[in-house]
Amino acid sequence: MHHVIIGNGIAGSHAAQVLRERNPDGKITIISAGALLFYNRYDLPDVFRGRCDWIDYLVHPPAYYKENKIKLRRKSLVTEVDTNKRTLTLAHREVMSYDQLLVATGGAAYVPERLLEFIPLMHNFNNFRVAMEMRDALPDGGTVVMLGGDALGLDLARTLVETKHRVVLVAGDRTFWPHEVNPETRPRYMQALEKMHFEVIDGKQVDRVEQKNGKGPARRVVFDDGSDLPADVVMPFYGLSPSIDFMSNAGIDIERGVLVNPQLQTTRDDIWAAGDVCQIWSPEHNAYRFFYGWKNVKMMGEVAARNMTGDDVAFTTALDEVLQIQPDGTITSPFWDYD
Amino acid sequence: MTSIHTDVQIGICGSAGDGTIAVGDILKRAMARAGYRVIAFDEYPAEIRGFGKCVARTRITTEQVYSMKPSTDVLVSLNDSHAIPHVQEVRDYGAVIYDSAPISLIEEGWHISGHLNPGQLPYSLAMREISEQATGANRSRNIVALGFVAGLYRLPRQAFIDAIAAKFQTKAAEVTESNVKAFSAGYDHGAQVYRFDKVEVGPPARRTRKQDSTMMTGNAAVVRGCLDAGIETFFGYPITPATSIMERLAVEMPKHGARLLQTEDEIAAISATIGAGFTGARTATATSGPGFALMSEMMGLGVMAEVPAVVFVSQRGGPSTGMPTKTEQSDLNVAVFGGHGDAKRIVLAPTNVEGCWRCAGRAFEMAEAYQTPVVVLLDLYLSNRYETVVFPKDNPFIADASKRAVLEKPDEPFRRFELTVDGVSPRAVPGEAGGIHTATGLEHNEFGRPNDLSDMHHQMTEKRHEKLNAALKHPGITIYKRFGDTGEVDVGLLAWGSSFGEALEAMLLARAEGIRCAAMKVVMLSPLPVKPIQRFLNDCKEVIVPELNYEGQFANLVSGAVGRSVIRLNRVTGKPMAVNEILDAIRSAAGKRKVRKSAA
Ligand SMILES: Cc1cc2nc3c(=O)[nH]c(=O)nc-3n(C[C@H](O)[C@H](O)[C@H](O)COP(=O)(O)OP(=O)(O)OC[C@H]3O[C@@H](n4cnc5c(N)ncnc54)[C@H](O)[C@@H]3O)c2cc1C
């Protein structure tokens, strides 16, 4: 039995570990677009605390993969899945076969269409390399303009403020994503952000981002009212968009993410999905929905792996998704927790 | 500011026709131009045509090193099916660079990215596409890959551009132009990549700036040694891996008024060489094992007639045609003992490229001084490997080392083979008044006239043997040398020829692990410096003799001379001895001592 997992995040990596425990002799291959072994992305804000060697972020040492007979194919982007032949095509034109497939490709930063053309001028933070590049672009005490302000961004913003940088948050309807914040409670949360020493700009739309040459901050954010804001670094934090391009011709049901039942099985018997990439049927909500956060994603990896090896367990969320206001007036998100 | 000690080995692997050796060549020349020390060695198939595997390895350092490294830091694949077996050579946190956009679909398991160890870092590069964009053709994908490596590690761009220009100087200007474009495109890609590997290249060390050092192969160093020694004639017949000695001499000797002749075979070559030596010319030939076998009869004549001549023998895998493009050290026996009769001769085996130059130059002096053929024993690894070498400013070789006869009484018969205290007779060459004599393969008396009386044969045989002992004290050459710990050691390495570099590296690694250890190189294999070897062995609790032959030809030579058994470490893989294997042998010999000690 060849279990192939696409994605080297917590969902895919944990699934591989559980698969190995439950099927000591099966062949397990993880395919990853990235160059590194599985590392903890939740810790990436630590690059601002001087933790700048990727090796320090590894969850498992290199020997783990050999010991557990887990084959990790890095720098291998899956471009197509042929579910009839049970094959995958990789960007370097190698065709691989699978018996069972787990899609755990996570998501990429979502950027609203009107800002897509400015992506080259914005920094991301979703992998070690770009985190380091962002860090290198930000001078001591420099200004980060955060667009959107989702929960992942707020997590980073806390560290930036702690490490004496200036954070300006351009708030909008994606602020606090994936938490749902209703108009009545929103002002309290916005106040909490200021309590956390973020400068908040609310009610303005970004019109464009510009490159500035010469001395001073390298970027300028221009708003639709003509006002502007200098910035060393501009970052989009509008939530995630599932990475599913390569599945478009696979013949399985997809909405925004890969649709799966509570057992995390897709519309095909031999394909499962886990993590940020999947929308799980929730009888409670009577809809397919995403579940985020380390604990949920890890749990999904486990559930998928168990079901791929003959179990029949259903995913239930491990998190209370409510955004908390602490007694000191700051907020904490359950999505910030990980082990 | 602390500067990084650079020690990086880059391997490039492809198929014949991929331009693997060509880019390896540019890499090493560029790095030497930039002032680094370089050792490089290429592996290529025996067949001139076809699609065999080529591997070009280059070790780039700021400090003096002695061999290729046991593991590679960066591997570039120009052909995955050839490069896949070499992935295991790459160390943890080293880099593997490969083509991310092959022409056609690849079957599962045939892309190199699937063969990396978890500790290695992959870098993919659309070599073909970048070459097409930069030059309009995909031919320069090898140069693109080279540019990528250079950009990735921020190697000095201009040194590469100069090396490319030098490489293609005989071709049309567009060829250089298009390769520079391909290189620059690769460089720009490499410079943009975020590096995860732990491979660091610092600036070159000051003292190795290019004006002080030259990069060359062992064979090129032999040629320089010949020229510096004032070679006058050379006769040879081509054979891998010695051919390039003749090729280079053919270009250089006429510039110095010297003569080279390609003969019809090796027998003719050695015959002409001995003949030229008889006339007083500084003369040499170069061959490999099979050719030397053909020369053995004339070697006997050279010994018997006491004619100075130099024979360069570059060993390859044997016997017979064997493995012409693979290295081996299995011609020690034939070099030292080969032939008929009691035909002792001088045999020198340099251990590095600088040694090739020195041994070549001194071989002419010794041939003259001791009136004998001198064999300089190289091997493919040494002949073909590149090293940066620093030569002394002044030519150290003596122009005439002959014991010239003082011919005061032209009418008296000349005692060409006079029995003297040091065994070396005064020598005259044809044309010198009063120096007329017979040189013959027959046993002879002091005048050179045939004479087979028992006493005469005994005296003459003794003379021909004993005169060579003076070579053990020949000035200006190190015929043995000890390295590492002084005094008593747990493990000693006794090595010769090209394997000594690996032995020395292994010894240094073992010392770093806390093992008391020393290594001795032996450059003169005949006559053998028995006493220093004996002293060294007395200091060593265990002795390892690493060499590239099956039974241990040097181990036999040494054991026979000193009457002590040694640990034989023999490999006949066609490849240089791996440093790690020697290190393992040292560890296990050192461990054995410990076990014995604790048992006692
Ligand atoms: C800096 C940072 C901080 C975060 N903090 C939080 C947080 O505080 N709370 C929270 O809820 N979430 C946070 N997240 C989101 C978090 O990453 C996810 O919830 C969780 O890690 C998702 O795990 P996953 O395994 O589903 O996918 P991911 O971790 O996104 O892994 C996806 C993997 O798939 C691979 N991949 C994608 N496409 C392909 C393809 N076509 N072919 C091959 N491989 C592919 C990628 O290379 C990657 O290895 C954070 C993310 C980042 C970047």
C-alpha cells in the first residue's frame, strides 16, 4: 500500500506519523512544494527574537524520516492528479502513482483582487524564507503596515510590537478572520487592538501600494481618500485561500476547499483531505466549513490517517473558536495555541 | 573580522556530451584565478564516444589540503540517472542542484529530487529554459548550471567570465559571448535564491593570490619539471593517462630548441630514450603500465650500460588494457622489480602535483648523477588531478649532474665503468676525445668490454646496486617525511603515491578525534629508505598501509625490508581511496589497541 500525502504542514506530517504507527510496512511518501523538512510555522515570529536558523524550527531531525521510513519529496509541486490512473504529475514532469491520497496542501494568503497587482510590493510570512526576507526588510523600530488584520497577522503583530516595531493595522471586514465578529461587539475588539499598541486605521480602503526609492521607508500605502502612509513593510493578512489549483481536473467535489465528509474522505474512496485545504461537512451547521488552528489541523491529520487504515472516526473540532478579551483589555485567540 | 576558512567540494555529474568536464574545468580555473587553492579530479568513461558518466569534482579551499574530500558539499546534476548514485556523497546540509524542467515526462523514481536524504537541500533550476532564453539555444544548460552555483555562493563573477573567455578563445567570439550570457543568466538566478544549505565560501586567503600560485595537473607539473630541468629529447608513444605529458611537451619543447619524436611503439620509445641518454642528452619517455611492460627489456639495457634516462609511468587499472580511465597503484612491482636480471633502478613516486614537478626535475639529476634509468611513478589520479601549486622563484634544478670524466690521456683506453668508491664511474659521451668506450648489454669489465668472469659479474652487479644508495641523500628532494604526532603513536599510516593525500587527511581527522596518530609518505620506492621507515614503524603500535592494489605491493616491499607485518588497506575500485575508509581503519586499529590494553 502506497500512501501519498501532498503537503508537509502539520496535517500532512501528523498524518504520516499516525499512518506509520498503524501500518508499519506501508510505503509513505510526503510531497512538498517547499525545500525544508517539516517545521513549526507558528513559531516563525521568533525570527524577530533572533531565532534565525531554520534548523531551530524543525519538528523532527532529519534522522526521523529514515527511522520511520517516511519518504519526503521536497521541491516537488504537484500540478495534476489523475484520479482514474491514480497518478500525480509533479512540476518537474515526474509521474508518481498512489494507492491512497491525502490532500493536505493548506492555504496561501488571500489577497483581494483589487490588490493583486501590488503583491510584488508586499511581504508574506507563510514560510521561513519569506519570514526571513520580511525581517531583513524591516529596520529596527521600522513600520509594518498590516492590511486586513486576520488572526494570523495579529499573532505576528504582537511579536512585532514586543520587539519594538511600529504596527499600523488597516482594518476592514477580514480583521480577526477566521473569527466572526458582529457589528455590536466589533468596537470592543477594535479598542483591544489599540490596547495592544497597534495603530488602527479603520474605515479606509487601500487604493494602491507604491515603491519608494531613496532614503526612508521603502513603501507607501495610498488610500482611496488620497491620504497615504509610509511603511517599511506592507503585509496582506486577509485570511487564507485553500491551495487546490492542482485538483481542478481531479473529478472530486470542490467548493472553496476540497469537500470532505466528517471522516475526511472526498467523493472518491481513495482520496482524503485534511487541514486548511478542506471544507468538512458539519451536521451542526448543515454546511461544509473550514476549521482552523493547530489543534484542529493536527486532529484532522490523525482522523484522516486512521480512516485510511481502516478506522471509522469522525472529525470534531478541538477548539472553542471565540475571540477572548482578557482582563487587561487585550485579546487572545484560541487559534494562537499550539503544542 | 574573522574570515571563513573555505573548504567546499563541488561535484558536477552528467553524461558525456553534457559538457560536464568543460564546466568543471571553468569552475576550477575561475576559482584558482580568484586566488583559492584548488584540487580537482574528473572521472570520465573510457570510450571517446557514447553517453557514459562524467563526474568533475573540485575542492576549493583557503588552507592547504591534500586530497579530495570524503564527501561533497554541492552536487550539480546534468543527468539524473548518472547523478542519482552520487547523491549519497553529499553531506548533510549540503546542496543538490538539478534540472527542474526536463524535456519529457519522467518515470517514477528517475528524478533526482526523489533520492535526496532528508538532511540535504534541493535546488531546482530550469537549466534548459534559462539557456534558451539567454542564448536562443539549450546547449549552454551546463554553463547556466555553473552560473547558478556561482551566483548561489556569490563566487567572483568576473573570474568566471575570464575563465569562460579563456576556455573558448580559439572559437568564434560569439561562442564566448553566448556562454557568458548563459553564465550570467544562471548567476542571476542563483544570486536570487534563498539558501538553506550550510555551505559557506569566504574570500580567498591573501597568500594564495593568483600571482603566487598556478593551477595545473600532475602531468602538466611533470612537463614543467622536464622543461625546468632542461630536457633535450623526448620519445614517446601515446597511452592514457600519460599521453598529455607528450602532448604538452610537443608544444613546449620546440620553443626551447629541444626535440620530441612520437615513435612507432613503446619499444622504440625506450630504445631511443636510452640511445639519447647514451649520447649525453637529458632525455625521457612517458607511458603507462602496458607500455612499461614493453619497455622492460630496454630498461635492463639502461641499467647494464649505466645510461641516464627518465621514464614516467602513469598507472591505470590493469592488467592488460584493464581500465584505461580509472586509477590504480598496481605497477609498483613492475616499476621497482620489473624486467630481467638484477636490474635495480631508482623509482620515485610523487604524492602531489608539486611533487610531480620536483620529482621530474630531480629525476634527470639522479639519472645523471647515478647513471641509471629513473622511473617516476604516477597514477591517473595524480596525472589528471588539478592542484594549485606555488613554485619557487628560482629554478632549483641542476643543469648537469654528471660525474664527467677528466680525459687527460686521449690515447689510453677509457675506463667508462671504472670501479670507484661510490660506485659511480666517470662518464664521457660520444664525441669526446679520449672517451671512446663500448656500452653493451653484455656483462663487461671496466672498459666496457664483454666479460663474464664470476668476480667481474659480482663486482659490477654490486657496483650497479650500491651506487644507487647515494640517491637516498640526493639534495633538494624529500624522499620520505613524517607528519602528525611525534614520538610513539597508536596508529601510523605508511603511504605512497597519490594515496598519501587521502592518508594525510584521514590522519588529521583521526588526530582531531583524539587518536595519537602519524603518517609517513615514502617518495623513493627504490632504493627504499629502510632506516627511516624502520624508525617510524618502531614508533607505531599499529601500522596501516593504504594503497590502490589488490595484495599490497608497497606493504610487501616494506614488510620484506623491515620484517614487520602491517595492516593492509587495499582497494581496486578504480577510484581514489576514500578518506573515510582510511579513517575507519585508523579508528579500528586504535580501538584494537585499547581493547588489548584493557585486556592486559
Ligand atoms: C506564520 C504563520 C502563523 C500562523 N499562525 C496561525 C495561528 O496562529 N493560528 C492558526 O489557526 N493558524 C495559523 N497559521 C495557519 C496555519 O498554518 C494553519 O492553520 C496550519 O498550519 C495548516 O496546516 P496544513 O497542514 O493544513 O497546511 P500548511 O501548513 O499550509 O502546509 C501545506 C503544505 O502543502 C504544501 N503544498 C501546497 N501546495 C502544494 C502542491 N501543489 N504540491 C505539493 N505541495 C504543496 C506546502 O509546501 C506545505 O508543505 C499560521 C500560518 C503561518 C504561515
